[in-house]
Amino acid sequence: MTRSDNKIRIWIDRTPPSELVIPPDVELVDGPEHADGVVVAADRPWDDDACRRLPNLKVVARSGIGYDNVDVAACAAHGVAATNTPDAPTVSTAEHALALMLAVAKRLKGSEARLAAGTAGGPGRLTGPGALELDGRVLGLVGCGRIGSLLGGYAEALGMRVLVYDPYLEVSPVGELVGLDHLWGEADVVSLHAPATPETHHIINSNSLAAMRPGVIIINCARGTLLDQEALLAALDSGLVAGAGLDVTEPEPLPPDHPLLGRINVVVTPHVASTTTVGIVRLIGQALDQALAWLRGGIPEHLLDPAAAHPGVDRRVGTGS
């Protein structure tokens, strides 16, 4: 490939933060059709059709862990590498999961609503279900990778006991590794940290909810497809589930009239757990680094299909190409 300017052309699908350092051999372009590599979030598909429409594309870099919107095999068939950034969202997402757990357990929305309605004072201020003290309670982690294990550490610092279900682990980095039925029956809070796969689709459903302790709290900062929202609504209405904190939903975003919204015992955020100020820089910066490693002829640390890195793949751009 001959280039008169020797620049690597990158498209980032969101406005990059001002703190992001762009290397001198990189030109940011205004659309993927002009790009050698793209840095992308989770809200559009990168599949056979996308690769066919973008013949100059050489690498798709996901600015996050999950890559269910990236068809790795289709990309590879077109000579397009795919990468992700599994370390980038860890701290921000684990902190967000902790914030949701605390907000629901402490019934913050309900307390604020009573204050706004002028019913927070007087003899009635202590009526209704009380907030949950987490010290001595059990957190059940479904999935215990980077984010789940960090949240487990936070929970242990609060005095919680941590149970872990993860079929890919022989030894858990935090808490006690148990079977899924054991976790459902013991956890006061269940937090989801698994990828979206056919095996995890609606892993929380009417049957699993029925197996849980009455008054359980559900937290999901992983993928919306892990949770059957109709089953959750029924469990919330029956009182089986005391509350829920969701950063991911099905669909995203939820429509404004969705029955999960407006409930005082449910906190829903629009898939923003990883997007702290520092988190955004880390997400985009690490994805950019992965893309540039490939486009400069190297092997990215988080190449999703190692077989893509064979000598026949035309990938190097910029100086000397």
C-alpha cells in the first residue's frame, strides 16, 4: 500500500477525550470508510457486511472487554484483525457495580423520593422495608474475571462473604468457588460478571429467581442478555427480589416508559459503568494501542484470533509501506 503522507488513519466512534495522546504518525479520520483501523464501542455490529463495505479496513479494536458485536471469524475472513481491551474497564466498572449495590441496599431512591414528597419526617419516617446492612451478608458472583474479582475484594472489605460461580475457574481469586444452585440459595446479593454466550443467555430467569433467597438484590454490569427482565419484573412485584441495580439492559437504552424505570427499588443506568473520566481515556487509549500494534506490523497483546497473525496478511501501513 502506497501512502504519500505515511500516516496511519484511525477512526474512533466517539469524540476522543482531550487527554488522549495521538501519536504523530496517526491521523484521526471522520469515518470508517477512510480508516485503516477503527476503535469502537459495543453499539454497532462489525461483521461480514461491515468488512465488505470497508475494503481498506485492517483492524477493529474494541474499547472494552465484551466483543459480542464483533464477528471475529468474519473479520478474519476479510483479513481484518480484531482486538479488545480486557484491562481497561475493570476499576470503573467494579466501582459502578459497588455503587449500584449500595444504592439499592441502602434504598437511596426511596429515601430521596420521600424527601421530595415531603413525607420524610415525622413518625412515618421509619415505616416500610428498611435498608440492608451488608456487613455479614453474602455476595454471589456469577463470573469472576477482572471485574468480578475486584468487586469481590470490595465486598470483603465491607465484611461480606463472597461466593463465586465460574465454570472456567479451578481456584477462585476471591471468596469461595461453589456450584450455581448453592450460590442461588445463599446469596443476599447476586452480581453478574459473565460474557454474553448461549450458555449465559437469561442465566437469571424465573427458575433461578425462584431458587434465590427472598429479598435478594440483583446487580448486572455485564450484558443485558444475562437477565430475563420479564422474570425480574415479576419477582420485583411479588417481593421475591428486593431491588435491582442495572447498568446493562435488553434493549439498550430502555424506552422511557419501560416498567423497570421509575421504581424506587430499581436503579438503571445507561451502560456507563466504564465511562468515568479516567476510564474513557483508558478504554480508547488501550484500544488505539492495540490497533497501532497491528498496523505497525506487531502482534497486539489482546488479538482475539491469533491465527490472523500469519505472514500472508497485509496489515502494515504508515512509514515504509
